[in-house]
Amino acid sequence: MSKNASALAAQIKAIAGDAPVRIGMILGSGLGHIADAVDGVAIPYADLPGFPHAGVSGHNPNLVIGDLEGVRVAVFGGRAHYYENGRADAMRLPLEVLRALGADTMIATNAAGSMRADMPTGSIMCLSDHINFSGLNPLIGEPTDARFVPMKDAYDPDLRRALRAAADETAVVMADGIYAWYSGPSFETPAEIRAIAMLGADAVGMSTVPEVILARFLGLKAAAISTITNMAAGLSDEAISHEHTKATAPIGAAKLEKVLRQFLGGLRSRKVINMVH
Ligand code: HPA
């Protein structure tokens, strides 16, 4: 744990209270409103030295700490992407802070393009694995042996099962699939999409993979859900643009919010049961 992270965690606890956070959630493009549902305090990233500027429109650059469905959460309303500043480890400090606040779990959300006809715009996908098509890594430069992070089951099987149960309970159709990280900020060419589809990817996006690598490095369990905002390049006549992403993200976001709330509600009741027994 870096000194910065400990200092930031102390600063955050002084504002939001000492109770340990259970789960951290990172919100993707067009998903920022989920932070508004949290009963707690919002701390602007600008007040947290070293936090990213989160300069992408459609993001909400606040850290919100409080209760959602009875579970204490830390919601990162925006993320930094590799393409903003060339740093694949841009989310390292926020995730270190999440750990220092007591969390053991990170759930990332993102907007993504789909390579599968049964995952149209407006659908959601729970990541089962990823392909790091960027060749970048947030742990390059990390000097300790901890950098050799195993990535089998990086998307925690128990978390995935619980998210799947939450989707079933709320009658939300949620696909399972493999996400390919493409660095951006330009979108992919149709040839690149054909290539990653051939390699086994189901969806493509510009985030999440470095965060999951960092989460595993820091000992956080990880899960991630994509909202499909478009068919990937060359697969439909639909326009691909950031405007389009922001416009279509709310369709999937409503489903994602239902699943996340049900999932958190389930955690709360499991905690109560654990306390009783
Ligand atoms: N490609 C990469 N990132 C994305 C896309 C896409 O098609 N849609 C939303 N984010």
C-alpha cells in the first residue's frame, strides 16, 4: 500500500466515516447516475490528490461513499483510461485507496461494442474473461515479484455466480462473454474487429482490463459488466461515435443497475444470515 493511498484513505474516512467499505464500483460511460442512488457523501476527484481528472464526457468524477441496498460501497463515478495520458496504471491509486478503505471486491462497468448478434445494443454482458489486445499492462515498472499476477479466474467465479443469480431474479437477460481491450481512443477498424472476433472475443472496449489486472494485484476480487452501446465496427450500419455511446448507454445501464442492486441486496441478506449463525 503506498503512503499516498493510506493518506487519502484517512482523508476520505474523515469525511465519510470510518465504517469499512465492502465493495467498490467503477462506472463507465453513461453510467454515472448510479452514483446518485448511493446514500452517502460525494467527494470530487479534484479534492483527492493523485486521483485522475476523468476528463471524458459522460463520466461523473466523484468518489461516492455510502449505502446502496444496505451495503457500504465506494462508487468511482469516473475512470481514467490509458488513451487519456498513456498511463495504463492510471487507476492504480484509486484502487489502492479502495483496498485501504477495507473493500475486498471491485466491480467494473463499461460501455462496449458487441461482436455477437445475440448481444444487441442495449443488452448487458457479464465478463467471463478478457483478451488484452492492447499489449499494455498496468504493472509494467512494478519492481516486486507481486507483479507476476495469475489471471486464471480473474473474473471471480463466485461473484459471477451471484451476479448471474441477481440477473435471473430480476428477469434481466445478461450474456456471458469475453471482452477485448483495445487501447482507443480511435474506434477499431472492421478488420480489427474481425481479427478479435476470430480470437474469441465477444465484446470490445477501451477500459476495464487494466483495472482488473490491478485489482488482482492488490488482492481485490473482481467482476465486470459491459453495457452494449453498439455493434462493433463493420457489423452493422449503426453509427459508432462517443455521442452514440452516451445516447445508448442508458438502455443497458437501467438493466445493469437492476442487477447490481439485486446483487447488493443479496449480499446484505447473506451478511445478516452469517451474523445470525
Ligand atoms: N469499441 C470500443 N469501445 C467502445 C465501443 C466500441 O465499439 N463501444 C463503446 N465503447
